Amino acid sequence: MSVARWTARVLMGGLFFFGHGTQKLEGWFGGPGLEGTDAMMQALDMHPARRNSVAAGVFCVVPDQQL
């Protein structure tokens, strides 16, 4: 993997997806937090809402830390 490609991957994953996941889980950066994410999941009829909310947040944050 080239250095430019690796750098782009780290920046995209480390900044964008980490921020997106923490918005869902913790409400950082003006995000809704788990309560807001639960409400969105319920509005989309994705049951159980809490389990889907946690999964969405975790799968945005955890893979980014493995880069």
C-alpha cells in the first residue's frame, strides 16, 4: 500500500468515522447520543432500537481504531 493511500485511509477512518460513531454513542460534536439514535431506530422500525443503536455506534468507532 502506498504512503498516500495509507495516509488517506487513516485520515478518513480516524477522523470521519470516529466522529460519526461518537456522535451516535456519546453525543459528541453535536450528535444525538444514544437516546437520539434510539429514536431514529424506532422511527425506522428497527427493533430492538437500543441494540441497533449501540451496534451502529460501535461498528463506526471500533474498526477505525484498528487502522
